[in-house]
Amino acid sequence: QVQLEESGGGLVQAGGSLRLSCAASGRAFSAYRMGWFRQAPGKEREFVAHISRSGDLTYYADSAKDRFTISRDRAKNTVYLQMNSLKPEDTAVYYCAATLIGTVLAAQYNYWGQGTQVTVSS
């Protein structure tokens, strides 16, 4: 069992930055690969970033790779998404999720947080 809780979302102007946090319960956090997804109104859920169990390997969607950084702190059971140079098209609900498989497919993730709203004004 893994419980995930995102925080750090909010309203930011275009070009600004936000850091999202995802706090996970239990020591089993270290057994999971972690991902960030986002979903805008009327659109399907979109992969953003993925990080390996050790944190040594990361993978990004093309829309994120030059601006976003995923990291994890195993001692704190927390995953982060640092978002820089934000654009209005980044506006979405952002979710963190846990999986035992290295995948970008939302259906392959076993546990999900409740989401945190990110709004980027133009």
C-alpha cells in the first residue's frame, strides 16, 4: 500500500517557477518507480516525467525535458517536480503516481495522489 499526497501547486505568471512535492507513505516507497502526469480540462491524462527507484534514471516528455526536473528524496519519502519557465499551456491538474514498471502509460501505475492544480497566467 502506498498513499500519495501532492502539494505545491498554485497560480504563477508565465515564465515563473513552481516546485511540486509528492509525499508517500511507508518505507515501501523505495520499491516504486515514480511518475508525474497532468490533465487539462477536456484532455486526456498526459505523461510528464518518470524517475527510477534509485533516482539515477529520469525520463521526460518532450514538452517537459528542457524545463522540468524530477527528483526524489528516499529518506523523506518524497518526489519533486521542479517546473521552470512555465507557460500557460502547462496549466493542468498535476498528479504523482507509483509503479513497479518502467512505463509512461498511466494505466500501468498502481497508486495515485489526489492531484494539485497548477495555473499559469499569460
